[in-house]
Amino acid sequence: MAFAATPRLLNRARAARVLLVGSGRMGHIRANAIYGNPRLELSGIVDSNVEEAAKLGEYYQAPHYPSLASAISAQPLDGVVVSTPTPTHEPLIAEASVAGLSLFVEKPVDETADRIRQLFGVARRHGVELCCGFQRRFDPSYLSLYRQVNTVGSIGAPLTASIFFGDHPAPPRSFLLQGGGNIISDCSAHDVDYIRWVLRDEVESVYATGTSSDDELRERGVVDNATMVMKFTRGTVVTLTLSRGANYGYDQRCEVFGTDGLASVQNQPEHCGEVADAAGIHRPKWTHSFPQRFEAAFANELDAFADTLLRGTPWPVTEEDCVAVQRVCDAALESCEGGEVVRLGEGAAEDDAMGLGELEVVGGAGLR
């Protein structure tokens, strides 16, 4: 028999019972965060790769299931965490929504703005929350910058921003050569979401260009380094630089320059030890990769998901946020491939709600 979904657990003391779908790299990160949160109960691991699901389930003392349907029918539940590749999201969101289960989903919700809207509509019709994870909003350092700009107001009106994303370690060459895709598609969304949130403004136009770090990648059309320049409607200009390989550690920085000052997020070292000798000052490398750098953010995200399940707290990342980010990333990819500025037309947010939003290509290299 199938268990009915539990009504929203407003102010209930017990933990929210959640399934984790996916036992890959993000699944391991999410399992650790769920297991470590006293307000969440890891009720099962779902993956068609039964062997990997069993391993992860055994480590966290949770049952494993080959499908979401089998897991839902086995026990009463309150929510689902989806940590699977983007093309798999649609059926999982639909199935969980029909069962009355709110979801946390890795970004992006889907691969196009239209599909993102449709999936939010599915969740809305069934009265469940669809919560998309953009972890920078939950990171203490990035939150500090947000507050400096929007609460403290210490830097005045933002004029420019500079963001650097340097991945580490570089992904396997096989990943890049076998469909790893343009770095803009894969890596820009988190920073696009974050800077929209900080500036409380929308991107008016975007220009992007990229390069390949060696001849083999260039011959295969693989762009593994890129720069995006975004012009916002109130005039702020934002530069986002992306690289697949920062060999000195995971390099994540953000600076916002305003009329009265500058606020920034700096890198975090692997540890705080340093040595001073005749050769100079020796400090550790930056954190190894995203699981280490954003460990606190991942935990805070799922704690916020617990608030949504237990208290009915609205999720801070909205449908409009997800759609806007996807449109900017799509425009940047179009610009990179076409070599021209792409303008996100006036009224695009309203038009997009009706499926009418279009991107306008603007000739020339300058932002207009």
C-alpha cells in the first residue's frame, strides 16, 4: 500500500522524514548534511544503481530503494531531496508532487526556462514546495557581503562587481571531451543567482567570450575558460570569470565596488597555519574543492529545507529567480557562441511567464 503524505508539520518537535534520490557526488554531500541535522531523518536512499545506493545507505544506516515509487510506498514521508543529473528532474518532481511531498532539488530545476516554469506549476497544483538549491545564499561569507550591500549599506550604491570562479581539481579530460559542455552552461548559475540577489536587480544585457586551454579542446570546440560581462538595469556592470582549472586550489572570490567603498568575499585556506622563514611567508593552498569550501552552506541549505517542511517557511529562492538565472545563462551561452551582445528584452520576466520571452541579439562588442 502507498502511505499518504504527512500534512505540513507546523511546529512539530519530531524530525522531518526525507528521502535522498541520488548516490553520486552530490548525494554523498547531501546525505552527510541530512544525517547531521537533528531536525531531519534520512529515511532512505533512492538510486537505480542499487549497489551504490546500498553502500551509501549502509554508511548512514538508511534503507535503499531502486525507485522513488518503491520508497514512497514503503513508509510515511515528509520530503524528498533530489541530487541527480538535471535531465532526470522532471519525472522525479512530478512523482513526488503527486504524492504530496515537497522537494529540494539541485540547480537547475530543468534545462530551459519554460520547463522550469512548468515544473513549478506541477508542484503548485499539488500544494507542495519546490526548493531549488543555490548554495551561495546560505554561505556565511557570501551572506556577509549581501548584508554589507543591502542591510548595512556601507559601500553605497553598487557600481561594478567582479566575480572569479576557478574550479579545482579540473574535471577529467574525458568529461570535457565527451559532452562536458561549455563552462558557462555548467558553472555560471550559482554566481548569476547570487549577484542578482545582492544587487536586487535584473540583467539587461550580457556579452560572453571564451577560450580553450589547449589544442585538443580547441579542435573539439570545448570552452573551458570564459568571461561574462553583465549589464544590470540600474547600471551596475558585473564581470564573471570562469575557469575549469585553478591548480592552486578552489578559487571563489567576489567583490562589489560602490560609491562609498568595497565589500568582498575572499578565499578560504585549507587551514590557518603558516610559516615565516628567510625565504618568505608560506601559507596553505585554498580549500580543495566545493565540498570543503561550501560545507557550511550545504548544511545551512538543508536546515532551511527543514524549516520549510516543519514550519511552512517559504523557500527563499523563487520560481522567478530560477527562471531569470536560466535566461541569463542561456543568453551568455548564445553570446559566447555567436560573438555578440545579447539583450534580455524589456518586460522579459512578464513575457516569459506566458512563454513569450525572447532574447535580442545586439551587434557589436559593447554593452548597450
